[in-house]
Amino acid sequence: MNRNNRAPHQSRRTIALALSASLALSIIAYYNTVSLTKNSSLILFGDDAPLSPIDPRSSPPLYRKGRTNPMDEADFIIQRAYAETYARMAPCTDEQIETDCIQTVVNHFNQQKIDKNQQILEYSSRNESMSSNSESKLTPLPWWFQTLLRDIPINGAFGFWHHFSTTSTTPPIKFCAIGKNGSTEWRKVFKALNAHEFKDLQKSKFNTRKQLSEDVPQTVFLRDPLERLLSAYLDKCVKDSVRRTQGHCEPNAIFASDWMAKTVKQPADDKTVISLPILFDAAQDADKEMFAAYVDVFPLKWNVHFVPQAIFCDLYRNIDNYDVYFMGKSFMSELDRMASRYGGLLLQSLNDAFQYKSHVINETNASEGNVGANNSHGTKAPTKVAKYYSPRALRRALEYLSIDYVSLKLEVPDWAREMLREDNSVQ
């Protein structure tokens, strides 16, 4: 076999070995995470058994609440995952926000575990066994949900940098900035809006210096959760320069060993970190496989760019108090709608950041306008879903992101529903 014939074979072998190494590391990391979680402050049991939605693949068509389309597998996955996780979060008072609220949720689960253990001791002291009915009410929380509760208080999801404000609109507004929802451009917008307060655009901040009343309108731009997840992956993992310098393709020990080699201090004779395979260099022609592997593993350590949108600014609790706008095909029209509503300096600032005016000539141009941002963080994710998503990755992602579809009342895109239908038709 000559060198040219050996090259494709060696490339495929390298990809297979890299993915095998990733899987092995993932399994080890998974069991380590579960072990740590069992011994941490997080809880393994909830208070009620999760809902048991009927699988639409084996039952008559059901209808989603308030909607006319039949319930399909995507809805079933979302309903089941939400019932087993986010729906079991304890309610918080109005005074408990963000980190304090999540701590209340964790404390709630902790108390359930204490009550459960006490109940077991009481039954044991009477030489009795707990009824099957009692046991069924204590269903373990999925591991990825436990790690989410562990990570969001410390990974930046509740950072001040998600809260913008300005008095350069009529009326003044607050804005919830979410990573991978154009946050780079939104920082430019609000710094421009507040520049007059700081006398210098370079020194301007994305928050006004003025105290705003509680009844100031709150605004937010939402994005399709599946598209946003892919955009984060393409930006933080696939882009070599970003992965190697930012360390957001977590867990870095598995997917960003080039980042680890730069940041982890080790003895000169220890090559352990440096010798780890750089998976994205090896797996050049395995886009679906690599993305599916990442979707399986990334909740081992939730990076802020992959956290569901509903978590930011406590949107899952108060989305009804927000003036909501949407990215996607109507993004340019939505920018125009926001500018028209709040006026002031917003129209010019939005156009400087997004150049939307030229697209809002008519609805046809606006509907074709958003194929992804052209800036350094742009990924063109809307055009790449078919290239990266597999049915396996899609099903898992719908579980993680179920809170977005339920609490933010977002609709699953047609391409995702069709992918699951096609996958079921060939099984």
C-alpha cells in the first residue's frame, strides 16, 4: 500500500481512536461526577414521582395544551424531561433571586433526602419495609440536572454582566443579555446608549449610573434553544483559536486538551496533559459524531454558554414580566419593532451594531436576513443544523433544554420534528 492510499485509512483510524478515547474518558468522568454528587450537598431524590407522559409513538395522537398540532416525540421528550427535573424545583419568594433561589431549590432537595433517610430508619426500627408506593415517590434526579444545579451558581450564569440598562430610551429599559444571543453586539448597543453619562464611549458601561424604578420595562431577545446550543459548540469548541484561548469547551480535560496544556501547571517531566489527544484536530470528518459526543458529555461541567436561556435573569420565573423579542428569521424585524417601541438613541445604536435597517425593507427581505452573525463570534448556526445534529444528539439536547421550551413557551423547530419522524420511520 502506497503512502497516498494509507493516508485516508490512517485518518479514519485516528478519528476512531480519538472518539474511543473521548468515550472512555467520558465514562470515567461520568462515574466520578455521580460519585461526587452522591457525597455532596446535592440530593438524589425528589418529593414526587415524575409525570408519565404517554409515548406518542405508541398511542393515539395527543394534542399539546393550547396548541393545535398533534403531540409528537419531541413534545414527549420535553414533557417527560421537564417533569423529571425543572418541574420539581421548589418555588422561591420574590426576594430570593438567582443564586439565592437555586440554593433554596438545593436545600429543598436536601430536606427531602433527610426526610427519606429518617423514614427508612423508622421503618427499620419497626422491622417493617417501606411500601412500594412510598418508594415510587422518590425518583432520582437525572445526573445532568444535578450538575446543572451544582454549576450555575459559580459558572457566571448569575453574573452582573447579564443585566443591562439605559435611560437613553423612552421609557428607560432594562435588558437581559444572554450568551450566544448576540450578547457581543448588545454590549456595544448599551455602551453606546450610556456613553453620554461617561463622556467617553471607550469608558462607557452597559448599565446606566442612574437608579431605575422597579416598574421600568424589562426586555430580552430569545433564540431557538437547539440553534443556540449548536452555535455555542461551533464558537467555543470548533474554532481552534477560541477553544485554545478561552477554555469554554468544557470539560476541557476531554475536549480542549490544548487549553489544558497551556493552563495546567505540571512537572517538566510529566507529559500527561500535553499527550492527551486533541480531538478536534483528529476528527476532521466526523461532525455529527463529535457533536453527539459533546452533547452527551458537556453537562459534566456546565459552561455558562450552554446553560438554558430560562436560567438567566430568572426568566423561568418571570418571563411574563418581560417584553420579549425573538432571533431567527424575523430577527431584523424584531430589532425594528424594539427600536420603534422605545425610540430615543436606540434606533441608531441598534443599526450601528446590527446594520438592520437595510434588511427591513419588506417582510420577505427580513425573513431571509438571519443566517448567523458575521462578527468574530458568528457561527452561521441556522444553516448548519443538518450537518451537526443527529437524532441521538437532538433527543439529548431536548432533555437539557426542556425548561426553555416549557417556561419560555418556545416552539420546537420543524427541522427537529422532521428529523425524529424520519429516524422513527427507518427503525
